[in-house]
Amino acid sequence: MIILDSNAFIYLANGTLDRKIISNEDISHASITKIESLGFSRIYANELLLLEILFSESYNLPLTDDIVERAVKLRQVKGMSLGDAIIAATALEHDYELWTANEADFAHIDGLRLRNPLKP
């Protein structure tokens, strides 16, 4: 199982990433990822439709007390955005690899497995 960052969902919807890249993967998302991705104000209607399909095919990993505690600790160590802290904490809590194009935002987190889907 992998967990996708918001940018990975957006890149899948707008064609920057080929959907074949996830065809053999079980994908999941943190609750905040759906909010970030679908809540983007300048999203095109066709991308919104594709995002809704991707989210319906993805496992939702709800925010739990354990994830909240991890996110708090991550934010205390380094001034991360709330969304990134929740996404990283969710990946750590479930021991899933996080796919993100923003590796630098997460590189400082011990034990977090990262993959940039834009890199071969």
C-alpha cells in the first residue's frame, strides 16, 4: 500500500503523471489530502471529475488520535504545514510509502519512506 500526497493526485488528474504508474498499486490518502486536492479554487471541471474518481478508488485513512499526536510532534520539530504534517504522520502510522513530488518537504522525517513519482 502507498499513500499519495495531494500533488500526486493532482498530477494524475491533469495528465502530468500517467495513471499506469499506480495501476499495480493499492493507493490510499490522508483525509486532508482530499480537502487540499478537491478544494483547489482553480481546478478544471475535467480534472475535478478525475480527482473524484481517483479518490473513490483510493482508501481513505481517517484522522485518528495517534495520527494527531504524530503530526503535533512533527510540527514541533520543524515548522511544517499542517497538511504535510498530517500526511506524513498518516504515512508513518500505517507504515506506507509516501509518493510526493515535494520530497524536500518531508526529507527530514526519520523513518518516512518517500518516492517521487516524477522521477524514473
